[in-house]
Amino acid sequence: MRVLLATLALLVLASGAARPSVVVSLHPYYALTRSIAGAHADVVRVLPPGASPHTFDPTPRDVGRIARADLIVMNGGLDLWLRDLVEASGVRAPVLEIVSLEGVQGAMREAFPDLAPVDAGGASIGFNPHVWLDPLVMIEAAAGIAEALIGVDPDHRAEYRANLAEVERELQALHDELAELLEGVRGAAFVPFHDAWPYFAARYGLDLVVEIEPLPGREPTPAYLHYALGKIRDSGAAAIFSEVQLNRRPAEVVAEEASVELYELDPLGGAAGREGYADLMRWNAAIIAEALR
């Protein structure tokens, strides 16, 4: 990390680019930001497809991208490595943290009061940060991204807002499509690999029984696997799910012991066929519908 910060300090230069440079941590926000920016901003993604934000280590190339950024978009909670680099380096680009947006927090409190607790002052106190796996919450995230783009490039305010309106329509239509697709498995036992899926499960009526890996990037203990196996058997789950970005061996062990099918999900996307946010969400929903039906 010290080497990266030193490299970043050497690379901080005033940008002469005609279009603002936007650095985005996670692929779902990268896809959304590109749709809203259109041809008026250069958008780059830090986390490569197949990598996990829980175990990612930035490279000197990533440092250079941050140094040249006019705007940085991150999730918060999962990708603090990006905020640490920005803050420690003194780079002055504004940072948009999605989970801190008032609209996102309001949507979370309204839709998931049990999953997004609030204190007496109304501020969030540590809800699960995987908010992008709910298309309706992403409507609020998209609004925040559009306003951040306007903040660094006000000359294209009208274009950003027009693109935002189209993205909002697409996200609402996506939610309606997923709800219809998953209606047939509403109430089914759902066993994902790690804790990325509580909002998706709650939004579409799945019974999230237990996660295979309680701490992302750390293999579960034998005692925890025994506990998870008991929960799976008691629930009558028809399948369990691994994830593209994480070691699937613990899920394989549990699937063998529980005598259930093992499927694979992708909470982040970026691979072929899952480049767009809607593509990613449809891909996961189709697998879940097939597995639980």
C-alpha cells in the first residue's frame, strides 16, 4: 500500500482531457455510470471481472487511474481500499459513495426495515452494503451518479438527466421482469454463498436460510459448515449456490453432504453476457428460478 500511495503522489497531475475521467470501483456501477454518461465522460472500472472486492489489492495501474480522475464512484463498505487511496494521496476528485446517498438510505429503510436498521437520528448504522442487487435501490443510485456527473461537467447537464430518465425506466422494467420470473419460486429456501443477497431475496420473496461462507474471502470453519448443513436440511432447500469470484470448494462440500444441486451466481458481472447491469441481474434471476423450481 505504501508503494501505491507513493506512486499515486507522483502521478497526481492536472487533467487536460476534454471529457471528465470517472473511476468506478465495481462493475454494476461502472455499467450504470456508462449508460448515464453516454459519450460525455470517460468511465473506467477498477475491480476486474472475476475479482472479489473483499480480497482485491490495487495495482500501480489503478493508482494512475485514480490520479487522473475527475470523479470517483464507489459503493462503500466493500471497497474502502479505494477511499483509503484517495484520502491518503490528497487527490481532490470528488468521491461519490453510493451507500451514503440519502436517497439510497431512504429506499433501504423503507423497503427493508429489518435489514437496514437506523438509529434515533435516522442515520444508517451498518446495513449490508450489497445494495446494487436490488434494481429499485439502483434507481436512487443512478440519480446520485447523474448529479455527481453534473457536478464535474455541468455543460452536459441536459444530456445526463435525459440518460438518467431512460436508465430509471429500464431499472423499473427490469424489476417488473424479475418479479414475474421469480414469482414461481416465491417462498423457496435460498442458500447463497455469502451475504451479498439479502436485499435480492427480500425483494423477490425468497427465504434466505443461511450463507455458506459467513466471512467473505475466509473459508468457513468445520463447525460452521456443520451448522449450515443442518439449516439446509431442515429447510428442504433444493439447491445451493457458489459465486464466480470466490472459492467454490466449501459450497461443493456442503452440496455433496446435503445431496442437493450446486449452481453458480455472479453478484458483480463484467464477464461475457453479463456486461450490462440488466444482463447481470437477468442471468442471476434465471439461474435462481431454474435451481429453485
